[in-house]
Amino acid sequence: MQLDLNLLTALDALLEEGSVAGAADRLHLTPPAMSRALGRIRHVMGDEVLVRTGRTMTPTPRALAVRQQVHALVQQAQSVLAPEHEPDLPTLTRTFTLTWHDAVVNAIGPALLATVRSQAPQVRLRLLGETSTDSSDLRQGRVDLEIGATAPELPDVHHETVTHDRLVVALRPDHPGAADGLTLDAYAAADHVTVSRRGRLRDPIDDLLEERGLRRRVVAAVPTSTAALHVARDSDILVAVPEQMTRAAVRELGLRVLPLPLDAAPIPVVLAWHRRYADDRAHAWLRTQVRAALQSLDTPD
């Protein structure tokens, strides 16, 4: 059956107003247009719906039987099609999945979780590590929000650069090669560990060194910045890490931080989400909390 759902709205108005003229005025239609709608309703339902009794119209038993159901259906349709209201955070029940580098989780995870628990106690967060291969998790709806260092190129993925970080060198306080600071030659001569979820033993720092005719020795690649910082704490190996994202971990491990003796570009911190969430008020609230947590890292403790 090919149904015109507008007939439900017309039927609801007719049963509420009890007249063609009243229903027409309610729906901003002309009386002839409403009469035609009543004729179509009668045809679809196989019932007169409203019958004239003198100067008024009386609903049929069938019309009386479906009156409440029709009104409820119209109200539900209006609710579905109406613009979304701001979420009621204390009662919001939802699980958000976020894919972040481990340094980001360590840097803002605790503060974000505390904010979410205080504002929306029934919301749950799934904080996943980055995968070893590129994926379409945002497109497929498996992930709600990503944080990375590059802007996505997919046209259906929205993004914004929230802040920037910079690379610094983390090392143990009594490192023998950096008692008076870290020169470029001393940096290149030291042993290094890279942070790569794919196990890469080379990163853009090697390109910057080679532009200056220098090479470094990378002795290992580890998947997380946390692991790299532990390596630096227990050896003379150097690791380059983002300053803001690892500040708390560096402090907890008792490491020393020195400027990278290279002119490395700032690291963008990019928030990305699929356009299906562009008008999702609950998702927008979460983005606001994540953005605030990231921006709070700009100010040292």
C-alpha cells in the first residue's frame, strides 16, 4: 500500500477539530484542500470517518477507535523530525569509542574521564589505542572520535586542529652526554629509540639530520611513548617525545627534558569525526570536553 503519511496529520486535525474548516485553519490549508484530504482518508480507511449531523460533523465508531492512536503517531513523528535538543547530561546513556595515541590517553584521559563522570555519569568511554594500519573506523561507525597528527583527507570526515605540540628530548638526569645541554653533534652520536606502532626505525628526525650531513643510530622501535620513556629512564638511550602530551609521564619517571637541537615543525593535534555526528548534540558535548582537555595542556603545571 502506497501511503501518504501526511494523511495522518490531516486525520489528527480533523478528529481534534471536528470540522473541515477547523482542521484546514489548524494546518494552514484551504477548506477545499482539506475536503480533498478527507476524501482520500475515507478511501484509504474504507470508512466515512466524519459524517455530517446538522451543522456539525460526528466521528464514526472507527474514527473514535483510532483517534488516540493517530494522535500518538503524529506526536511521535513530530518528535523524530524536530531538531535535536541539548542532551540531558545526568540521564544521558551512551558509550563513546575514541582512538588515540597512548600519549594522548595518558595526558588527558584521567581529566576527561573525571569531567564525563561528573557531568554525565551514565556515559561510558572506550579509549582504544591506534591500530597498526590505516582503517575506516570513523566511516564505518566503529569509532566516534580520533586524535592524530595529520588531517584526514576523506571528504566525509570533519576535523579541526585543536592545538600544537613540540618535540623534546627525554633522557635520564645523569645521562653522560648531556651534562651541559645537548648539542646537535652529541644528539646525533647518541643511541635512540623511536616510537612507532608499526615498528619503524626511521622518522622525520632522520631526514632533518641528513639535511645537515648527520646520521643517528636507532637501536629499537617501541609501540608507545610510555615504553620509550621507560627505556630512556633505564639506559643512555634518547627518545624524542611530544612535550605537552608526555609532561606528566616524564615527571613521574623522574626524567630530564631538553630542547630538540633541530628545527622541527610543531606537531598538530587534530580532532576528527565523521560528518554523521555533525549535528549530534551529545557528540558535540563530548568534542567540547576533549577540546578543553587538550587546550589545558598548553599551560604547564
